[in-house]
Amino acid sequence: MKGLNWKFWLVIASVIIGIYFALPSFIGEIPPEIKFLFLKKRVRFGLDLKGGTHFVIQVQSDKVLKEVLERFGKSISSKLEEEKIGVKEVKVSEDVLEISVPAGSDVDVISDIARQVHPLLKISSTSVSDETLKISFELPPSEKTDIKTKALEQALETIRNRIDQFGVVEPTVVKYGEDMIVVQLPGIKDTERAKSLIKRTGLLEFKLVDDGNNFIETLADKLPEGITIQYEDVQDEKGRIVQSAFLRSGSLTKLSKFIESIKDEIPQGDEILIEEIYHPETGTRTYRTYLLKAETLLKGDTIDDARVRFDTQFGQPYVALSFNSIGAEIFEEITGKNVGRRLAIILDGRVKSAPRIKTKISGGKAIIEGRFTSEEAHDLAITLRAGSLPAPIEIAEERTVGPSLGADSIRKGMMATIIGGVLIIIFMAIYYKLSGLIADLALILNFIFIIAIMSLFEATLTLPGIAGIVLTLGMAVDANVLIIERIREELRSGKTIRAAFEAGYDRALSAIFDSNVTTVVSAAILFQFGTGPIKGFAVTLTVGIIVSFFTAVFVTHVISEYLLTKAGLKEISV
Amino acid sequence: MKIIQIIPPDVNIKWVDKFPYFLGVSILLILISLFSLGIKGLKYGLDFSGGALIQVKTEREIEISDVRKALKNVSFPLNIQNFEGKGEFIIKSEVPQEKLEDFKREIMENLERTFGGGSFEIRRVEMVGPKVGRDLRRKGMLSVISAIIAMLIYITLRFEFRFGIGAIIALIHDIIISLGAISIFNISMDLVILAALLTIAGYSVNDTIIICDRIREMRRKEKGKPEREIINSAINRTLSRTILTVGTTLLAVIALLIFGGGVIHDFAFVLLVGFIAGTYSSISIAVPFAFYIFGEKEMKKKR
């Protein structure tokens, strides 16, 4: 039995290594004096145990395609005007651009112009009715997919930037399918804030306030309950102090509805946008309007950096911006031309602030001094740094687990594991005596090895994952049951103890192997298909079964061999 | 020391001969399952149907009727249930994707108005849009089918095609009965339950393989013995192991069922049903079925 020696030491060594790797996961805090002795790697808890949020975000990339086609439509029609072809209508539906021109216009010329705008834009059909020639343009499918893919990539990048700067430990942001993104935020407390940061388009615009216009005053008689008209002193273009009217309300819904109802009366080239005002003394919010020139003078894509600062006097937060060279140039020009007027800074259709331009600003620096909380200022700065989303997004899936539920799940999972394990251990010991005890030892080792391997790979443990461990414990003893039953059979046929043990291990091996493979196959399929928690189940099941080959077959074999030879035991009860 | 034995070593049950009786029992169980699946159908959980779920735990023990009253003005049709005793509730609704946010906000506002902010805790929120639901449903079907095919291929490679067919018949038998139990006991079909079904698939074939392995060995050793006797004896000799293994596994499953908490409870229940069905079908259906379908001569010739 020379061969036994190395096997014996292999078992001892693997037990020590297993305990070494598993230990950091078992004890919460290792004393600092011996901390350097251990790896930092340990089992991670999934969102369902740790608490946290899982989002699936759907990027509406169809809308990007529509936007692209609308832009093409504009360029084509302006070029057609240059060629003296009058454009009657430009329409975009789904992925088709439709341009109507007078019947008899030269289709070849139009086709050439379209190709100048985008080389792959082709006429897909034409039709004539009532003096009108309707031409439909389409992009080839590969180009459409390309546009959508790029939109998704950009959205992924933007969201990743935003999340990284939000300050979550170990966030996950990955692509999922053709038009979706999965975001996981472990341990996050304020889900709604994270969601609003992710969801916002992040489009920053600068527009002039139309202060000389008295349109708002004309609304005074029509105001519904809950909306009031107020006046503020502003300077007009010539520097004179004038009174400018605006609407105010405590209800965003009421104000938006009213603005929607008077949409058609707003002067040409103007628009009304809302500002949200936070009152720190009461913690409430009110809403007011601005009458703006609709033209966008400058966009947020020219911003280099944005930081939160606090005003030294009142501690009020503001956001300091710096533009890139192009942005700085445009900003200098705008401010130079409009000294004395108010410039509104708008994010996703909401006015953030509308300061008066005191002097021409060169050097590309600006500040946004809104009436918001420091959290909002923080999120605003993140949004400006991370850039805007190419397409609107929708939350397609949200799963949030509160930390207390996670802690409950851990407690219950541990309870089930301990009770399940103990029941099996007692049963095996009673039914198979010493052989059962050896199998029990293997079972405990199996559990330690599962944790060790999962720690080593920093695998994620989920609630179904804990169920997987419990289940594996039940299944792992299968190998021992097979072996011991086989030994009993061999004993009955008159073999000696030693021979029966050898035959038992020998014969049971193929059955153990084949039967475990099928379980691993189902686990692999589950891993492929499943989402987070289910993946955790597949992982523990697979690891547990693979480990059981070593513990339930090899380790028990070595131990019983040792007992029968070195330890001089005459028999091992089965 | 005396050996403890549940199954006597000289057990001699004529499995192949009694197959018609077992078949009868199985057909009855399958009919009951199909009947329930046909009449009641499967209740899809959130993962597959899409919709929203909010789990709320209140500080004081509030009656479910109070929660209903607090939420009566919510503009979505609600399904409110108690969860693991008093003071904890699950509020469910079918909500289209673009309304998911509104749903959550409305529930929160109404709860805050009635019970006061801070007097309750949102323990869990799950919102699944229909697109994700459809996607998961498709993948779920795909995973079950690919599991069945993978098992068939594996058994065919390692043993022979006929045993593969027998094992797959037993496997489908187990899955139908498990689905029947899911339908009868109103369990919501979701991802966790699907994981249970796939585990049952793996486990069901596991037992069949042990028997096939023994048949393979006996054919080698006891040449000339009629196939019918080999099958009977292979099943009898592995019977003790089969019963004991399912016993230890069921100990684990029962521990999960009782102590694992709400989410794991349904999962463990389906496993319980599936494992019992799986063990039964592996012993009495899988190999005898293959024997009858392919005939004694055909079975022997293959060797």
C-alpha cells in the first residue's frame, strides 16, 4: 500500500487549502494582525441577498432612426429648394422617409441629391396622384442596424459613465439583446434617484428668455385655479427695468396641462418651459414658467467638464461648467451679442436657471446656479460630464430587494442549509454506521470546498444558489450510497471486507459519473438561459457536483483504505 | 453490528411483467395533470407575464382590509395578498411597460397618505415589461427543450438509443406531473420554478442511468440470461440505492420547504413532487417502457 501515502497527503493538503480559501467567506472580519495571511477573495452576495436594484433598460433605437431620417429630410428639401423644386411635404413613418414634390419633377435629380446627403439613401418607391409626386426613401437594412447598434453603444457608454460617477460599489452595466442594457446596483438605497439619473436624456440647451414679450400677461383672465400670475423686474434689451410676467403653481401637472391647452396661442418662434424650484426651508417644490425664444443657441455636447461647487456665503450648491474650444467660441459670441438679457439653461426640457448676462464671457467658463438640492446639483454635474443619451429609454424591468429582505433570506437560507445538512448527516451515520460517518466527513468537506471554489472565483451567491447548495448536499451523498450499497452486495456474495471495498468503489464509479453528468448538463443549460439569481443556482449545483467526485469518491476511498491498512481496523461497518 | 436495511437484499419484483399496472397509474396521474392544465391552465408569474409587484412590510400589524382600503383609489386593478403572516403584503398588478413608474408612484403615495411615511418598508419591487416577459418565456421553453435533447444525446452516446427514449419518456412524464402539480396548487410559473423543472429533468434521468448502467454490467457478466430477467434484476439490485438517495435528497428539499422562506417554498414544493415522480418513473416506467416498445428480440440483438 505504498500508493496510499501520496493520496493520503493529497487529501490532507486539499483540506487545508480548502479551509484556507473558504475561511474569509465564513468569518465576517479577519483580525487585522493576521489579515495579510489571507486572500481578499470571498464569495459575493447577489442582489437578492445583499439588497440592491437590477434594471433592464430598453433603448428606443427606432426613434434614433426616425430622427436621422428627419434630418435627411430637412437637408434634402433645402437642397431641392436650391434646385427650384418646391417641396410640398416631408414625412417620416417608421423607417421610411417620404418627400412630396410637384408631379413631373426630375426623379434622377432628386435621387442624386439624396445620395449627396447619404450615399446609401435609396428611392424605394414613387407614386403620382393629383399633381403630386410622392417619393419614398429608405436606408439598406445593414445601415439601419448600424444606426441602431451605434445608438445602443452610445447609450451604454453614457449610462456607464453616469453610474460610475454616481458612486455605487461594483455596479454592472452590460448590453442585453439587441436594444437593451442591464444595470445592476448592489446595495443602493435611493433607487428612485439612480433611476432618474439613468433615465434622463441629458440634453442641455441654452436659449434666450423673451422678456420684451407681454404674452403671459394676456393669459391673466384665463388662468385656472391653482395657477397664479406673478411679475419680476428684469432689464429689457436696452437696459431699462421692465416688469415681466410669469406663471406659478404648486402642481406640475396643472401647470403642464394649462400650457398644453394654450400651445397654439404662443407667439411664433417662442415656447414656454417650466422651472422646478426647491425651497430648502420647507422641503417643498413649486413650479414657474419662462417664455423663451425657441431657437437653441448652444448644446451640452460642447461641455468639457462640470463640477459641483458651493457658494462661500450661503453654502448654496451650483454647477461650474467649462466648454471645449468650439463651445467657448459660441458662448462668447452669444453672451457678447446679448448683454443684459437672460439666458436660460435647459436640461431635458426643464429650465434649470436663467441668469442675466452681465458681460461678454470669454474663456469658456459658466455656472448654473439653480434652486436645487446638493444631490440634484451633483446629479446635474454627472449628467453634463457623462453626455446625453442618443435615444429615449424606458425601464423594461426593475427588481429591487430591500436590505432587510436580503438579510432575512440569508438567515432562512442558512437555517435550511444547516438543518438539511444535519438531517442527512444523522441519517447516514445511523443507517451506514462508520461508512456513513466517513461519508458525512466527505459531505462537510464538500460544503467547505463549494465555498472555497466560489471564493476563489469570487462567484455570486444568490438565494436560489443557497438552495442549490442544500440540494447538492442531498445529491452528493448519492455517490456514497451507491458505493456502500455496492459494498454490501459484494459482501453478501462472500467477498472479504477489503475486496468488497475495492469492488464497490470500482464498480460504482461509472454509474456515479454518468448520473452526475446529466445534472451538470441541466445546470449548464440553466446557466446559459437564466438571469442573475438562477445563474447562482446553476453555479452552486455544478460546483457542488464536481466537488462531490473528489470528496464522495476519492476522499472516502482514501480514508477507508487508510483505516483498513494503516490503522489496522479489521472491518468498517456498512 | 447489524446492517440496517429498508429494502431487503433479496427483493424480487417483476417490474417488466407488472409494467401495465404502473403504466395505468402513470396514465392516470398524467391525465389528472393534463386535465388541470387544460381547465385551470398555468398561472404565469411576473417573470413571464410582465407586470408589477411590490412587497410591503408595515411596522404595526395591519389587516389586509386596511391595505385594500388605503389603495382603493389606485387606478390599476390590484391583487393584494398576505405574505408570510401578518404585516407583510404583496401588491400585484398587470401594468404595461410605460406605466410601471406611475404604478409604483401611485402605490407609494397612497400608502404614505394612509399609514404615514416611514411606517412601512418597501421590501421588494419587481417590475417586468411585456417585452422582457415574452423574451424570458421564449428562452424558458427553449431551455427545457434543449435540456431534453441534450439528455437524449448523452444517453444515446453512453448507452443506447432505446434507453435514451425510455429515459426521455420518463422525463416528460415527470415534467407533465410537476406541471400538473404547479397548476393544481396555483403556483405561479416563474424563473425559479423553471429552474426547479430543469433540476427535475436532470435528476429524473440520473436514476434511470443508474439502472441502465447496471443492465450494461449484467449483460456482460451474465450472458445468455433473458433480457426481461436482466432488467428486473437490475432494477431490484439498484432499488435500495434509488430509494435511499431520493430519501437523502428529499431531506434536503424538505428542509428548504420548511425553513427556506417564501420565495424558496414553491421551488422546494415543485422539486418534492418532481423528485418523487422522477424516482417512481425511473424505476417502473423508463426501462420497461423501452423493453415493450422495442421488443425483447430487438433489445437482445443490439448487443
